[in-house]
Amino acid sequence: MSFYQDFHDKNAIEAWHAQPRAPYRTIEVTRLAPTIGAEIRGVDLAGDVSAEQFEEIRRASRENLVLAIRDQKISSADQKRFARRFGTLHRHVLAKSRTVAGGTDDPEVLAWRTDANSRYTAGDAWHADVSCDAIPIWGSFLHVTRLPEHGGGDTAFVNMHLAYDALSEPYRNFLDGLTAIHDGSLAWTAGYGSKPEPGKTFPASEHPVVARHPHTGRKFLYVNPAFTSHIVQLSRAESAAVLEQLYRHVEKSLSFQVRIHWQPGTLMFWDNWAVQHHSVWDYYPEARWGERVSAYLAFGPSAQGYPAEAAHSSADAATPAAVEALAQ
């Protein structure tokens, strides 16, 4: 039996490689895998990032989806200042939790500490961050502040543009136009045993199964096992079968994944709509600590289109009031 029953994935990868890539003038960009991920050097995020450097970082994000920005000596304030240039800073509902997160007095910083006493760690499965929000996080900016003594703790990423493009045309046509519910209680209550504050519920939102990216126009698959409960237009049995197939498709497609090794002084920046990630917990019982800052835009993923200016700016930020209104 042949391993390859079709060539859809290879055609998708060929098209991905055919995209033009201009040289960079102000930063050093080294690709970490053919289809996703790049290492960035030559920028100091603790200082002033020039307009030209910032534009090249944005372009590198569009081309590579995940950027490991190396050799950084940054504070939380530096991390937040950089992330704020991409949108409004997200305030995680569990930021103060010492059950799920590391606990912090800053709602714009989600911290965690995994050690020998931990029975789970943040991100130990394929997922997109907080896709249950009405306007989900677009950019995630992660700084690991303590690395395991003997190595490990890599983060794997997968290109969700190619996850969509690698499907057969009839299957893509079937998925186009469907929507799915993303439920915070699926990840945080069922997954971690966390409960919302009294009188409140975790967010749940409906998003397209296939959306178009506001900065490139490319379609991407937007379902993940951590938050997606079901596809609205299908029966529960049909939905479960389709979602399970899509999750296995993402897991096994090594040709559009990358596993990035952490180094001291790395800030990892990824497109949280077009990418899923998986934190590898292979360092137990050693410790790994980190802090994540995230940014969202003025709108959530859409299958139809976006404001005309969306393609030209990643800093189209939503106000907290607008986000609250969408959540009603």
C-alpha cells in the first residue's frame, strides 16, 4: 500500500514555497523549517525598534507565522510595549489563578510555573490560545523566564494555512461556510478543573471553521481540540467525526510543523489565528516558567472579509468596550 493516496499536501507546499520573499535590510531572518518558523536576530526589543525594523518583523511574521526573536534582555514592560504595537493587550480571565496559571497582579501578563509538583502544564496539547473569546487573540508573545536545567520544553507549531490547503477540494468546499462553537469551559473546567468567578461564566463564541487572514487573504483552518466543542450546522455525531479527522490531520502533518528549541533571551511571537502550538512537557520533574502577553485586533476571524485597512495594519486594536459588547 502506498503511503500517498493523493498529492494535495505536496501541491499546497509547492504553492507556499512559490510565494515571493524579498531580502531583509534591518534584521537577520533564518528560516527554521521550509513551511513555518524563523529565527530573528539583530533587533533589541528593550530599546527603540525603528519603523523599518518593525515593518520587517511584521513581514517576517506574515511569511513565517512564528518568530523566535533571539538575544533579548527584556522586562515585562518591554514585552508589553512591543506587543502593544500589534493590537490591544489581552487580559486573560485566569491571569490571577494559581491553579491554572502562575498568578500575577498584572492582568495583561499570563504567567505559569511548571515544576515537580505540577500535575498539568499550560499548552500541553495542540491548540490556539483563547479561541473562545469573541475577538480571539491574534498575536501571542511568549518569554520563557526559566528553562529546564537539562534541556527540553520545546514548543511545536503547525501552519493552519497549509492544514486547510492540504485537504482535497471537495472537503475544503464542504468546510467553507461552516461555523463552530469555541467554549472556554471545555479547556479550563474540563481540562484544568478551573471554575469561573461566582456569577460569571467562561466565554463561548461562534467562529468560522475556515477563515481568511486579514493581512494576506489566505484561508486557514480554525478549529482546535482545546476549545472547539462542535460544528453548528452538523449533528453532534457528524461534528465529532469531522473534528476528530481534522485534529488527526493537524497532528500527523509533520511537513507543515516546526519544533522550536528555546534559548535564554528568546521572545517567541506567533500568529495565533494561522498557527496552533503544543508545549512539549518532556522535562519533568524539572522546572519551566514563562510569561505570555497577547494582542487582539478590532475584529475576530471572518470567512467573508475585513475592513479595508486591515490588510495594511496589524495594530487595528479593539477597545475593551467593543470586546465586551461582542461578548453579550
